[in-house]
Amino acid sequence: MAITDTSKPILAVGCRWNRENEEPMLLFPEGAIKVQGTGLAILELCDGQRTFPQILEELQRLYFGADPKRIRDDASRFLEQLHEKRIVDF
Amino acid sequence: MSNPLALIAEITHRCPLHCVYCSNPLELAAAASELKTEDWQRVFEQAARMGVLHLHLTGGEPLARADLEELVASARQARLYTNLITSGLGLSRERLARLVECGLDHIQLSFQDSDQTRADWIAGTKSHAHKLKLASWIREHRIAFTTNLVVHRQNLDHLEETLRFLETLRPDRIEIAHTQYYGWALKNRSFLMPTPSQLETALQVVAAAEQRLKGKIRIDSVLPDYHAKYPKACMGGWGRRLVLINPAGEALPCHAAGVIPGLVFENVRDRPLQSIWNDSPAFEKFRGESWMQEPCRTCERRTEDFAGCRCQAFLLTGDAAATDPVCSLAPSRGLIDQTLRESPSNVVSAAALASDWTYRPNPTRT
């Protein structure tokens, strides 16, 4: 499913952080992924309150000077992939 | 060697169901031999310190333990991701709410079939109607919900219908598990082994469901290994990623390892889990590659599938170090081909089946 401007992404039910280790792990049924860098920045903004454009705005502030189109493409691809794996809902 | 990522805790072998493909050993642990609450709590702490991320509470039926809430709370306190694998039998709406409050992350509810009568004779008990109610209660909470369906010759013909039924329960995940032939399922193999045409249809049905449910429900399905070309990397390799603790406290590399003669399983009552994992002879036995035989020893797949399943090798060839006979390169592959050739293809009536197959009993209380 494609993410839209009204989407408010949030971690899916049954998906949560484990921050015991140096690199935060995202835990979900039968699996876990290490998240770092941009991925971590994106997911930390997915609180179910912010809309996708608001997330992009914050990312733009964080990665000052980066091409807005590239930020949008990367973030939507990332979130759509996690949506398919049922890790993120929107 | 790295530490395990998941702990499978068989907290009891008591179970109100009598499934003919149960993964428990034929020799079930009696209630009196079970670990106490504080033993499990200590083990959860130890596991979390070792870097274990996931805890799978299973059985038997884990709900048979009155201290399940306490166990879930301790697991969560130890920061383990806690999954309850259950038939749901006897789980009330109130107890479910308590388990969620204690920190349960994920519930995996087993189904036998979409149809009440058929489901009940596979399980050897009446359980289906209650599961339906339970599924709707589960969706009242913010926890992950998986429905698990074990498939075999007697229920594969209506897989599509069953999947459509499971969809209506709105799980996050549907797990389709082909019966694996150990313990009770091996005893009942001639009734359970699917036919090649059933498998072919099942592949198409699953592919269509995956497409239909994309982004809504994740489907996890694995081909049964008898029909595969190469063996599964059983448990991610012996003593590599998973540790199982049985009701009596013995630490095993997998559910079935007890069938292999000569292995002594150390008990978490006597030694910390980390030491058992590090150097107990049972875990060391099939680590690395020096125990492997040809063709595995020089096969380039050995680092992927670790020569397959040790228990299956023993159960079918009598030698636990042999190449898993399901491998097309195994000298003993003929055994599997023969089984497939000789497996009947009939789907039989409930009554006929009930008189012929072996239901798993409930272990004694003492």
C-alpha cells in the first residue's frame, strides 16, 4: 500500500523497541531488526500523531540541505516496506 | 559461538487437546516434575542477560499453569518479547486481559480446521467454538495476534476455505505449518502425509492469499521437508540460535532432541543457562562440522542447512550424524521416496480416523 499525505504511520500492534543494546532493536512476532541512522530517525517520528508530510518536514530539518524529493522517496519506500512486513501501520 | 536469540519454554506438557501431530515427545513430563515459578523466573533473567530477545511460552498448554500471569510478568520485566503459543482452551476474557496487563506481546492461537466437527476430531476434544470467541476478545487488546494452522492430508483439501475463515478473525499473521514428522506425528504419518497434488494446490492457494492480504495479514508458510530438494536448517543449526527448556528443566537444542540416544541434557536447576549453552556435551555434540559425514562434509550447502535435522536423521536412519534423509543428495533419500510412494492418498471419515490414529494423552499429575 502506498503511503499518502494523510497517513499517520505508527509501529504496528505487537511491535516494540528493545534499547538494551548499543543499537536499538525493533522486536516483532518471530523476528527483530537492528535499526540505525536514517531508518531510526524515521521510525522515531512515527508516533501515530504526525502525518507523513510532518515527518518529512522534521527529517528535512534533521538532514539540512538534503534533496527533499530524495528524502520523500527514501522515507516512503522504507515505510511501505515495513508496512508490508506488518511492522508499521498507516 | 554466539548466544541464542530465542528461548522456547515448554512450561508444561499438560494439555486438554490430544492433537495427533503434537510436537511433544512420546514420553510426556508429569506435572509433579515441572519447574517451579521461581526456577522459570531465574531462567528468564539468565536468558535476557545472554541476549535472548524472544521468549515463546508453549507446552502442552501453557494455560494449564496457574502461575502463567506471573511468568509473563517476569519475562516482560526481564525485557523479553513474550509470545504465548496456545490452543486458547479455557482462556477466559478476564484471564486474557490479565495476561495482556502483565505484558504479553504476542498470542499465537492454534486452529485445526475451519469446520467445527473436523477441527474437533483432529484435536480429539471440543475446542473450536471457544476459539472463535477468544479471537474476538484478543482483538480488543493491542497485542500481536497470529493464527496458526497445522496442515496435513486430512485438512489440506479445504485450505482455501480455512484461510478465508482465518481472515475473518483479523489476525496480524497467519502461520501455515506443515506437519513435521517427529513424536506423535511420526506415529500417525500414514494418515497425515499430504499427496503431491494437494501440495501443488496448497502452493497456489497460499500464493493467492498472500496477494489478496498484502499489507493486511502476513502469511508465513513453509513447504514440508519430505517434498523438498534440500533439508531445512533445523532450528537454525544445532545449538546455534535457539534453546528449548522442557517442563522438567532440561535444556535441549530442539523439541525432539530427546529421541537421540546417549545425549544427556543438563538441567537449569543445577547450572546457569549460559554455562549449559557454552559447553554442555549435548549442545556441543553437533556444533561445527567435524561430526558431519559425506556428502555434507564437503558440500557447499553445509554452512546453510548444517546437514539438516539430527532428530530426523536418527528417527529414519538410526544414525543421528547422518545426512538428513530428506536431502536429495543423501544416501538414504530412498527411505523418504519410499514413504512418499507408499503413503495412502485417501482422506477418510472422522469416525474411521478416530479409531485408527493415536491421540496424544494428557500426562499424569504425579
